[in-house]
Amino acid sequence: IKAGGIKAICEALKVNKTLEKLSINKNEAGDEGAEYIGMMLRINKVLKNLSISGNKITSSGVKIISEGLRVNKTIAELSLANTLIEAEKANFSVEASDASSKIAEWARGEVLFVEMLKATKTLQALDLSDNQIGTKGAIAIAEELKINRTLEKLYLISNNITSEGIIAISRALETNRTLTVLNLSFNNNSLDSVKALSRVLEVNTVFTALSLESTSITLKGRDMLFHALRVNKTLKELKLLHSNLIGNLLEPVQESIRTNKTLRLLDLNYCSANFVEISQLMEIGRTSGYLKIECEPIVNKRPA
């Protein structure tokens, strides 16, 4: 669907009184289509869930949508994953030399998408995955999380966020009491950032799901997370698959669930455990009566 098709959809939504969910992912809306979406958002009063990921929209289009959201009072879930065109993603990795350029202005991570988050006070779920917002963008989002009181779910998968950005978000969540789900998979963890996330699990009383897939967690970092689980009373899902977990996991898992009775899913898929350890881990989950432990081996093949 190109801009013309997006226009037709948006014109219909200006008068539609029943449709609450719209998904037009992986099309070619572009900035022209984004303009139609922004105008529709100013008028539509019933749409609650909007997913427009992968539509070749530039930062100019994102700004137009943000302006529409300032007027809109109903959108609760918004997905803009893989939104920026590749040329603009590249701008996050270089210093902008022309301060007057619109792209240079919006390519700064501390500006782009944070305006989207500020634009509406009704947004409950936001997916900004695969936009390369980088560490500056993560730090800017962290600042907004300190004052935001509506966002409950935030997805920042594959955004080239370093440990500095993860630490900033973690510190914001020490006081934030509305965000319950955070996905930081495919970003760049360090021991310091895992320590900061562990602190969140210890002090935050509303957090229910944390995903750190493919974020390279060291042995010491792993132990920090499982130690935090001993005192956590709210987390229901912890996903650590493909995170290079090493060492024997039996003891930290057993110690964690000795006191933690709220965790319902522990994803340890593709860790370094052998088949004997995997069987023991899954038995721990079964005998608990409430915890599901997923633990596929790195090589899904039993020894002869």
C-alpha cells in the first residue's frame, strides 16, 4: 500500500465510529502517508491500537504523526518498529554537521521519538524496535520515563543501545511506577548495566516482564540477576535466551525460587547447560507447580 491507499484508509477512519485496531505494517506509506495518518489522528476518536511499522517514514513523517498524537486522546498502543529509512538510521552513528538541517536536527537520538512519547498522555504501549535510536535516544527516553505516568509497555529491541543507555533507563525505573514490561533484547549489555537492571528488580514494585535476549550476560551479571529475583515480588517473565549464560545454572535458579513465588516464565534457551543440567532445570520448574523453565540446548542434538 502506497500513500494513495493510506489516504483512502485515513479518510474512512475520519468518520468511522467502530474500528479500534489498525495494522498497516510493511507498506510504503512514506512521509506523504504519514501526513494522512497525522491528520486522521486529529479527528478519529475511537482508534486505540495503531501499528505502522516498516513504512519507510523519515523523521519528518514521525514529527507529523507526533503532532497528530498531541490532539488525539484515544490511541493507547502504537508500533513504529523499523520506521526510519536506512539513510536516516545511519545518521545516528555520525555527528550532525549541519545544525540547520531538518534531518540533522531529528537524527539526534535525544530528540527523535521522545517527542512521540511526550505527545500523548494516553499511550500505554510503544514499540520503537529496530530504529537505531542509540544511547542518546535511550537516555532521552529515560528522562521522559521519570515523569511519564501512562506508559506500561516499552519495546526497544535492536536499537544499538549501549550499557550507558540501559543504565539510564534502569535508574528511571527505580522511581517509575507505571511501566510493567520492558524489552531490551539485541542491545549491548555490560556488567554495570546488568547491575542497574538487577537493582530495578529489587526496588521496583510494578515490573512484571523483562526481556534481555542476545545481550551477552557475564557469569557475575547472571548471579546479580538471580540474586535480585530472591527479593522480587512482581516479576512474572524473565527472558535470557541467547545471552551467553555460562556456568552451572542449577544453584542460582534453585536459590531464586526458594523465596520467589511470582515468577511464571524463565527463558534460558540456548545457554551453556548440558542435557543433564537442562533436565534438572526443567524438573525444578515442574516440581515448583507454578514456574515454567524453557531451556533448549545451544545445539539441539542429544549425544549418542
